[in-house]
Amino acid sequence: MQEGETVRIQTRDVDDRTAVCRVAGELDAYTAPELRDALVALVELGKIWVVADLTELTYLDSTGLGILVGTAKQCRQAGGDLSVACARRNLLKIFQISGTQEILNVVADVEAATARLGELCEAHSADSGEEAT
């Protein structure tokens, strides 16, 4: 990463339990703490269904990947989940090689990620209902 380059992070609420976190630029050991802080804040606010929109991300290292995995765990512990929207070949290769493609529910775009979270939410609700009986 060259001096002056940064990561840009924007979050927006979808509903009271769902949010989209859009990340653009390069995510590495220097910029990843910004993403961690943004994602932790979302979960603390009750946004346990999170779309990580990486469609404008150009670079991802192991630090950034670790933050995504950690956030997915936090969301699941709170009864939600995380889905990653990403179609860049270089980043998809990282998810494939690391074995995190399924763990992070990686799909091509935000629409598909939102749909994936909807499926997971329905499955979670059904599982909860079965346990209650």
C-alpha cells in the first residue's frame, strides 16, 4: 500500500437487525482496525445480520480476512450471521485458498448477500422453533 492510500468504510442500516458495511480500497494490517471498529460497533448496536460489501475492495490480507471471520463468529454467537459480497477474482482466490468462502457466505453482490442472509435468518428461525418444541 502506498502512502496516502486508505480504506473507505461506509455503513448503512437495512432494518433494525441488518446492516451493510461497504469497504473500498485496500484492507491490510494498517487499515484493518478501522474495519474491525466499524463491524464491532454494528454488532454492539444489535446489527447481527451483516453484509460486508467488498465489491470495491482491491486488496485483502490475512489481517482483514481474520476480522471478517471474527465478525462472522460474533454475529453467529448473537443469533445472526455475516455474508460477503465480492466478485473480484484476486479476492475470491483468497477466500477459496483459505477455506473461508463458505464460512463467510461469499456471493457475487450485495443483493445476493442480502438474500443469503434472509435464507440463513429463516433457517435460524426454523431451528429455534424446533428446539422450542
